[in-house]
Amino acid sequence: MGEIKLPEGFVTYPEARKKAFLTLKKMKEEGRRIVGVFCTYTPWELIDAADAAAVVLCGIGDENMPAAEKRLPKNLCPLIKASYGGAVADRCPFFYFSDMVLGETTCDGKKKMYELMSELKHTHVMQLPPGQFGRGALEFWKASVESLKDDLEQFYGITITNDRLREAIHLRNRERKAILDFYEIGCLKPSPISGYELNTVITSNEYAFDINKKIEALEQRIRELKDLYEREYKGKKSRPRILITGCPTHGVINKVIKRIEELGADVVGFENCCGPREKKDPIDETIDPITAIAEKYLRVNCSVMSPNPGRFKALGEQIHDYQADGVIEVLLQACHTFAVESDSVRRFVTEEKGIPYLSITTDYSTTDQGQIDTRIGAFIELLS
């Protein structure tokens, strides 16, 4: 147990968001195009090729719930409520500065929420196929990618060329490699970086709009951490190593991720939307860019896909690569697709991989913090 070691000048997720408010305001005043987005299915390359900046609109915090619950059910996913509440109550500068919103049908709650959000701002919803492998799945998704391209061109009065798309694909592939290399620092044993820092840096980087500078910063931090490992960590005893799976954790970084490490374990990896799920798979730079983009994003292993075997393959690989002693699955309240998959995840982790598993269902409030601490503490004691 103890305090998490963080680098000098470390910026928390809320601080990064506040800093981004000012950056986005300046960009807007300079006439920059801004598109609000939500998910790992977002084709960043199309937004880049439209000479626009993508800003993540996923809401955090309990303060946006009352405004959202005037029109949304109280028992809905907190991410959806926080996102809509921030928009409708005009509490989210990211939504305010966005010209348009790009959503995707990753769950029924989001899909219906976008209908309400479209009353506030132009909202384009990408329709996902129900599975990755069904007949016509790729053609259906490619049509969604083409529809987004058409909407961006019409909305902004521009033409998105294949050359611009190829440039964007190349740059984003470079970014993917830098992010993946950063995550893989957690494979070192013992890990020289806390999971709290890993999770915070990657989620905060969603608000760093200069991709080249983002890549440089990540590469610099990777060099520092490798040097730190050689000097101070190599050969030393490791604390229990935990892999996180399930729902996005940016809204519960302090509540779950930080507390795991304060209670005596190391979070070494993330098999969730905040992890390398979308980053480990580059876009093919040798074929038609629209086809390449469609193929790449359809391979994202989200629980919305039925069936979803790729998630279990990735989970098994990460358990091995990150030398995990246990897996904690974070489930946000009313996230039905991940909740339904959780029993299969539990059986996969405990029976096939032979390591302990813990499931935590929570929201963005602090009312269950004591209960979560007790369960995490008992789980870590089991691993020890």
C-alpha cells in the first residue's frame, strides 16, 4: 500500500480537460473545424482529412446527471447520461465548440441519446453491423464510412481527397505505434509506470490536438521509463499485477484504478476501450483508403459485436504478455453488452487462464467507494 509515484509535472485527467478547453476556444476563434466524437469506432482519419480536429465528448462526473435525467432514464449508463447532461445543460465546452457530432451505434442507449443530441447540434450517426463476420458486414460498414465522408464534405463544403486520406492514415498509424509502445511498458516486471499514469496519459492525450507533438511526447516518456526500469526496477520483486478489462475507465480513474494501486497492486494493462484495443491494428496503407479504413475499424473487438471472439483472443494475449496475476472487469451500470459478456470473461480468465477474476459494477458517484475498496482489498490479498 502507499502513494502512487508520478513523474514531475504530471497532469491529471480533469486538469488535461480544463487545459484543452482553452486550446479549443483558441482553435475555434481561429476558424478551425471541430468534430465531437465518442468511440474507438471513430474513423479519425476522415476527420483529419477534412482538416478538422476531433475532440472526445464522453462525459464524466456526477454533476451532469440531473440535467440528463430530465429526459433520460435514471438507470441508464453513466457515460451516456454524463455526455448528454453536459451538452444539454451547456456544461461541456467540448460540445459547445464542436461544429458537429459524430456518433456510432455501439449500444441502444447511445443510439437513442443521439436522437436527443441531434436536437442541439448536427449529429451524424454511423450505423454498425451487428457482427464482424456476417455476410455483407464489411460492405454495410464501408457504406457507413462513405456516408460520413459525404456528410463531412457537404457540411463543410469541402472535398476529401484520397491523398489527404493517405496522409492521415500514415500519421495515425505512427500515433498508434507510439501509443502501443507506451502501453507495452507495462509488460516490464516490475512495471516502472503506474496504471494510473498509463490510463491518465492516454485518455488525456485525446485532448492533445497536435498529433506530431503527441507522438514526440510519448516517445520521450517511453525512453525515460525504459531507463528508469534499468536503473531502479529491474530484478526487484513485483507487486500483484492486474489487467483491467470491460468498459471505459476514464470516468472512474480515481475511484477504481488509483485505488487498486493505493491498496497494494499494480495495474499493468488495459483490455478495454481505454487500452490498445484499437491501436494494435494499423490501417493498410497500400490499398484504397476508404476500404482500408472500413476494414480496420470493423476489426475493433467491442462487446456490441455478436459474436465477439476477438476480445477473448486479445484478452488471452494480454494476460500472457503483461504477466497478469489477476483480472478486474469494470462494468458501468446498465452497459448490457459488456455485462452479458462478463460471465464468459470470468470463465475464460479463471478456467482457461487459471487466474483470479473480479467484476466491479459501478457508476460515476462516490456512494459505493467503501464497498469497492473492500472488494479490491480482498482480491489483492487473494493474489498475494
